[in-house]
Amino acid sequence: MMFDPASFLERLDRCAVMGIVNITGDSFSEGPASAPESAERRAFALFEAGADILDLGAESTRPGSREVLPDEECARLLPVLDRLRAALPETVISIDTRHGETARRALESGADIINDVSMGADPALLEAVGRKGASLVLCHARGTPDTMQNPQYTSYSAGVRLTVTAELEAAREKAVSAGVAPEKIIFDPGIGFAKTAEQCRTLIAEAALFDPRYIWLWGISRKSFIGGDVSARGPETLRLECQLAAAGAAVIRTHDVRALRTALQNRER
């Protein structure tokens, strides 16, 4: 049975925790520790720590990063996906990619979700998701990783929250036209993508005002708007993640799965 986000979240009856599995070798947060050789071990550790979803990504999309073409991306990604799918057949697996060819091959290998950080820029990605009946995360973005922090992309004259929502809704219509089931689309406001640090903080502060008709996923973990050295961003990441959960976030994408699960469990008591 194909993954259905609404049913999955209803069964959980809480905010879902998505664990980040970088397979890039140059992750902004983990550096060389994100090498493909250790990805399977790290994924199992996140699963044991309580991740509800594993999000595998083989291309860094931090500001200024270079594009990784599908052949290289798949060479890093697919062996890890195949081993995880065989070992954890019931676990929900998401693939963080902006390439249609990578999405197609990952879905054929058993991925449940495509997490598209380009907001549907590649029509082939949307078509692949639609054909497979899979779920789709549309992450708000403008430009590409090497241009997205340019001033023309960080201007939101109508207000950042309203503009982000409107642009995600337009991307949703495009995805539905390509065959993606509307009930399987998840929105990510795109913290750190074509946004200043102030705009990121505004979006988080207004999280409870986002349209409740949609499923909202938030990925803020260790991002630069938090400030300071990346190795010291854990405590503030966790505080903001708990704030987002209290504001109604459906899914939170994080590096520190155990800390977030523990905090959410303590909050429920």
C-alpha cells in the first residue's frame, strides 16, 4: 500500500519526526561525516532513536553549493536506499532531490516520498511522483542553491508568510496537473531557501497562522539563521522545533532525532 501522509499522521496522533540522512560527503552540518560509506549506519541510528521517517539526500543544497547530476546522485543514494528498504520494510523513506531522474529511480527502489527542495522546478519529477502515486513535499524555494540568496529572490513585498503560501499553492496546482494526488502533497515553508535570517524567524514566529488545510513540514535544524557555529546550534534548534510542534507542525525534519523525540514526549506528559 502506498504511503498516505494524512492517515500516517492520524495514526501517530502527534508531530512526526523526520530524521536527516545526508549522503553527500559535504553536508553543511556534518562535513565529511556525511560520506555515503557511513549513511546506512547513521540511518539505523536515527531509526533506533525514534525517527518516524528517514529522509535520504545525496546532493547538498545549502547556499552556494554545486549541482550534483542524477548519475552521481543515484550512485551515492540508491545502494543505501536498497539496503534500508530491505532491512526496514515498514519504515517510511523520503528522498531529498530536485531531479526527475533521481526521483524516478528512487521510487522504483521503494521510496515513499519525494522531498523536492526546488518546489517542482523539474516537470519530470512531478510526473514521476504522479505515475507512482507517491507523496510529495514541495519546499518553498526561488532560484537555485547558488543564486537563491540574491536580493531579487529574498524580496517579499506582500509579506513573507502570505507570499510563501501563495507560491506553494501555485506549485501544488502544477503538481496536481502532473498527476500528483492533492491529498499526498506536503508543504515546507523553506527555511533558509531564498530567505534572510529575519524572514526565517518571522515564518517561525507565525507558524500557527499557516493555513491548516495543508500538511506543514518544517526543516530548521542547525541552519545558519540560528547564528553562531554550526556545532553549537543544537539547543536553539531544539527550542525552536518544540515551538513549531506546539504551533501545529505536522512533521519536523531534524538531525537530532533522539533529543526531539524526548522533548516531544516530555511535552505530552
